[in-house]
Amino acid sequence: MTPAPTRVVVVDDHPMVAEGIEAILESYDDVDVIATLSDGQTMIDRLDSLSPDVILMDLNMPGLGGLSATEMILERRPATRILILSMHDSPEYISTALSHGARGYVLKDVPTEEIKRAIDVVMVGEKYLCPGAEGALAPRGQEREQLTNREQMVLLQLAQGKSNKEVAGALDISVRTVETHRKNIRRKLGVSSTAALMRYALEHGVLQGTGANL
């Protein structure tokens, strides 16, 4: 008996990207692209009705970004395999995606057969990193400690030029708590000044979408 095709959903706010991936995958008999969606919230809203085996998830999208959506999806359906789609190959992006529960990380400019291989790899329970992404990760034992969701939110506020007091008001926490978060963020990111923190935020797209889209 032939196994049922792998049920795949593509979530990307660029229609040409989503349609291109769909066209690639539809050429395989063992893959069924059951939907292409444009944002994380729509994926969550349709999660139970679609019941995908694998989700190809864009990282930066309007509204609910890929990382936040990944966390929420896995809370409801832990067996779902999520592959992050991105054009960013920096270690921070990759390790943050994996720490949020993604089963793999695929660069958007990889050869078409790599996307299919990524799906096959996560379907047998393994993690997948495309060749371009593998080289961006730090050697084991040197991986940077990840920011918590709250620290990402604080970083987003700081990246907008807000003072500790303004951040405290926006997030309904004390100024002392903001100061603690700020200290931890600088330690985890390996930066020693506010200027370096702002530079990190600009270089890594912290201001795009939500604070979770690091």
C-alpha cells in the first residue's frame, strides 16, 4: 500500500515565493501542498482544519511572525514539523529559529530539490539545515544563549529608541525589571553598549514586524 502524501502548507507573505514553492513541490507524487497562506495568524486559525504534516514558514511576515507562530502551533500540535524559510543566514536567525521549536531552516535561494530533501528529513524525525545554513552556526559549545520572548519584546522597544521608563510603561513592568532585561540582553548578545545594541537591532531586522522576529 502506497503511503499517503506528506501534507504541506506554505506560509509566506510574498505570493510569488509561495506559488513558486507550491509548483516545485506539486511535481512530487509523495507531497501534497494543501494550502498557501500569507501570514502566521491565518495558519494558526486553520491549523486544525488543515492538519499539515509539514509547514514551510517564512520568518518575517506582517502581523504574527514566523517564530511566534511556530511556538503557538507547537503548543497545539506538537507533532507538526516546521521548516523556517528565510533569506537570512546569520547564526542568530538560525539558532533562534531552532530554539523556538523549528525542525529545520531552509534558505530561500537553495536549489529546488533541497526543499524536498528538507521535508523528507524532518518527516523521518531528524533536523534539517541546508548547506548554507550549516556553515553559519557556531561550533557546538559556542552557541549563543537565546533571548526569551520577554527579552525580545524589550529589545524591540529599545530598538525604537525608548527609555527604560517608556519601555516599562509599554510592557507594564517596573523600570528595575527593564534594567535587568537590558543587562541580560547585552550579555547574551555579547554587546557592551547601547549603541552596539541598537546596531544589532538594525542589522537583524528587529524593527520588522514583532519583537519575536529576531
